[in-house]
Amino acid sequence: MKIWILKITLLLAAGIVYVMGQYYRGPWFENFSVNACRYGVDAQGMFCNSPFVDTGLALIAAGQIFAIAGLILLFANKEGLRKWLWMSAAYLPLGALIVLNIPTESHAWAISLTPSREHATWLLGYPYILLTLGIVLWGWWRGQERSTT
């Protein structure tokens, strides 16, 4: 029972990260008294001009990546989940440091060299999903191997 609670908690955490990203992006929470929008005006009218758009989009991507990993982890056994937790304890802080150190203002010489925070999150998220899938499959295979011997 304890392993299912952890798996459901991971999916809930993915949802919370996604909603936090939507908050920082702005438009979902325009009608609340506390929101991240700083309204701007252009030829088409008023729009939400959140100063945290890059952070919001990165959190939205992270929430989607965690949700995919959480769905994969629904099939993990106890050993696979334990190994995934160790991998995540090393991978996630390192990935967060990389994403947070990407400059948000554009420099003329670095426009094509630095990805946005959202793209960096996806670039780090693809290997994370593949590692998650590999760990779950490896744990399943090891469990099958032990049950036949």
C-alpha cells in the first residue's frame, strides 16, 4: 500500500508543478486578485504580460515531464522505484541548476547559442523520461528473473 501512495504523490506533485507554471505564465489566473500579469497594450488590445513567462513555461514543461514519468512509474516494482528515487535525487537538482543558470535576457552574440528555459527543460526531460523507462523495465526484468529461479 505504501508504494501506491508514493506513486500517487508523484502524480499529484506533477500536477502542482504544472499549475504553478500556469500561474507564473499568467493567463489562467488573470481574474484572481493576486496574479503575475502586468498588463500591456498593443494594436490588438490589452494582454497579460507576465515577467515570469520563461519560468512559467519551464514549470509547465517540468510538470508534463513529471506526469509522463509518474505514469511510467505506475508499472514500477519496489526495487525499480527505489532506484528511480536515487536517480532522481541526483538528476533533478543538477537539471534545475542548469535550467536556472540559463540567461533570460537576450545577448546579440548568444541568441542562437542559448536555448530558452522551456527548451532546456525539455532537452533535460527527454533523457529523464528515457532513464525512468529504462529503470522500470530493468526492475521488471530483474523481478521476472528472480521469480523464475
